[in-house]
Amino acid sequence: MVSEYSDEIKKDIELIERYQKEMTLLGQASALLHWDNSTYMPKNAALGRAEQLAFLRSLVHEKMTSLEFSESVFRLLERKDELSSRDRLMVEKLSKNIGKAGKLSKEFVERLSKTCSMSFDAWQKAREKKDWEIFRPHLEKVVELKREEARLYGFSGSLYNGLMDDFEEGMSVEKIRPVFEKLKVGLIELLSRIESSDRYREQEEESGGGIKEKEFPHAMQIEMAKEMAVSLGLSEDYGRLDISEHPFSTHIGQGDLRITTNVRDDPFFSIGSTIHETGHSLYEYGLPDDECYNVLGQAASYGLHESQSRFWELMVGMSEEFWRHFFPKFDEKFGLDGRFDDWFRELNMVKKSPIRIESDEVHYCLHIIMRFEIAVGLIDGAIEVRDLREVWNSKMMEYFGIEVKDDKEGVLQDVHWSEGYFGYFPSYAIGTIYASQLYSKMVEELSGIKDEISEGRFERVRDWLCDRVHCHGSKKLADDIVKNVCGKGLDVDAFLGYLNGKYGELYGF
Ligand SMILES: [Zn+2]
């Protein structure tokens, strides 16, 4: 098709491919600086790093909004009927991105980037001291700028919509609220079934003697987590596992995928978060190579990204089959006296936690819905940052009946808002729902797959995800990718069905 293009079209296509490659490379350099910021950077380097990141981001913005680039894109858009479907899609996506970027000035992009870098630094210090007041003035500045950004984008409905679009294209507060409402009702019903079961009562009455109360030396936890990441497919030839305050994954460039974890006394924190971040990296690894420097080679949405991490973390990583393979090694390392049943039961125990990333599968989405409501309030102006700690603590009581012990396990627990990621939280719930749909479909399509998992063989799982999800990049919308595989897009009923089936069995109802 490309060979039939006129010289003008060819020239414009070449130019927009070149620009996209340059922007991708600058983005990857920023990702490396950001990774370093969260792992090994000396304490006093925050200000210098904020300058470097702001500069790189402003260069990307300059390229995205440059006359030469936008003229080429809009010229191609006018002649889109002459383009291949692939090029047409690329041009349509770019024109949207240019339109959005054009609403922000270079000065605004720099200010936002610096403010977020400094706010992230303050968040880390505040966590160390468990003191919200260290972080509060920084978050006030971030929220003010994010409100301004949302206003500049000018989306209709809630102001939060302008920010959410970056994470979940086409999603809005008005669309997701009824979905979350249905999810919330279903989760509360399931929790009341669990809590009124005999097994739950026994669990609550048992005191002490739990397998997780044993000592799990931290260095050995990391060794185990590394081994698991490699088994799942994150080879050390193109992957790294390091430690950061909040676990994350990042794609630095071709052949360079990095994940981080952290360690708690509960060994499933380091292991679960490593499996989660490995899932993200495997998605990045599976994105189409031939589109790696353009907008079509990116993830379809954050929700779909989260579906990949949650798929591995929950559906695979908490399954009996998975532990049939890994428990003997685990037992050998930590001396668990062959107590497989105890380990598996405790791993899947429903027990409320004040901390999202330590939460069980049933409570997890309630944490997300709570954060979504707070974030919409912060951006719309219904909640002010100065009241955030009180709002947080009272919502924890309302949703979970939990009294928050300190700011570290309360309002300071998540990194996202410190870095300006308003609009992100819904993606976790969307991803978790997608993950349950994809997993049921995979089990239906791949006979014998559970046996393979119990033997530690994950190639067919990886290939299936790659073939059904990863290979599309962003050539399709996330919801359409899931719909094509599962026959339905975002489906709360399927997720609630999965949870009711699993926990009905575990809690005997
Ligand atoms: Zn994730």
C-alpha cells in the first residue's frame, strides 16, 4: 500500500514516523530517570532530577505541538481515504494527541512536571515520618495544576473526565459510576456471605499459629520473587528486579524491562507484587515490535495494562495449580513443614486491610472505588486537599470499619496522586474485571492449561495473552480487544461470578 502513495504522502508519513521515534526515545530517557529516581538516586538529587525530567518532557511537548509535525499530520488526515487502515489509524490518534497537547503551553508542562517531581520527593519523606503535613502543601499545588489541566482540556461532564481520558480512552465518570455502583453492591453482598460463614468465624477465632507469622527473611523473599519472575518469562537478559518504596514496572527501551518490589513481613507482598509487575512487563514485551516507535505500539489502555498484571497476580499467582509448582521450593527455603493447605488457605484469606496493595481480592475493588470517589471530589472541587486526611480516614471507617493507625497506612499509602496521576485508579478495577474475563476464556480455550501451570510451564499462557491481547498494541480500543476475545466488553457480572465461585468454595457456601 505504502509503495502506491504519492511523493507528498510518503514524505509526510516519513516525517511523522521520525517525530514519533524521537518522542518515544525522549520518553524512554525520562522513564530511566524516573526509575533511578525511585530506586537508587541520592536523597539530595531531587531538585536536579526535577529539572532534567521537566526539560525532557517539555522537549516531547515541543515536538508534539511543532508546526512541521502537526502540519504533516493534518495534511494526511485530510487525505485519510488514500491511506492504509494502519496509517489512517496512526494519523487519527496523532491528531487527537496533538489537539490535547496544543491546549497546554510548554511553560505549563514544565511547571506541572517539576511540581510533580518535588511532590513525589515530599511524599517519600512524609511516608518515612508518617506525617501527612509534609506532603499536604505539595499535593495542594499538584491538585491545583491538575484542575487547571482538566479545564484546559475542556471535556464535558465532570472535570475529572479530562484527566481520565489519558488512562482510559472514551471512559468517563458518568459511564464508570454505575459500573462501580453495581460492583460495590455485588462485593458487599459477597462479603456478607463470607463473613457469615462458619469458616470465616473459625478464621476470626483462631489466634496465632498462622503460617505467615513465621519469619520470612527479606533477602530470601527477594531471591524467591526473582526466581518466580524469571519462571513466568521475565528473563534477566531483558529484565531487572529492584526495590522501591512503591512497586512499579517500566519499559526503558528495546530489551529493557524493569520492575520493582518491596518487602513486608507477609511474604506474599513481595511475591504478589513481583508477579503483578511481571505481568505488566510481559505485556510491554508482547507489544508489536514493528510499531515500537509509534503510537500504535503502545498499550491500548491502563485498564488493559492492569488486566495483564492482575491476571498473573490473582488468577495465576493465587491459584492452587501455581502453588502446587512453587510451594516445594518455598517450603524448602522457608521451612514450612509441608503445610501446603495452611499456606494456600492463608494466601486466599478474606481479611480487611487498611492498605490497598495488601488487600485481598474481594476487598480490593472497594479500595479503588473509594479512591475514585475521593479523586473525583478533589478535581471537581467538592473536596479540598486540606481536608483530605479526615475524608480518607472517615471513608476507611465507612467502607471497611477500619480505624486508620497512622498516615503511612492511611492517606500516604499510594504514590499516584503525588506524581499527578489523577484518573489512574479506575483502571485497576477495570483491569481486574477484564483479567477475570480473560482467564475464564483462556481456561475454556486451552485444555490442560491448569496442569501445565501446576508443572511450572507458562509458555502457553504467555503465548495466548500475546496472541489475544498484546499483539494488537493500541490498534484497537481496550474494550474491543476484550470483546473480541471474550464476546463481551467490561463485564462486572463475570467478575462477580468468578469471585462468588472461588470464595464460595473456599468459605463453604
Ligand atoms: Zn499495576
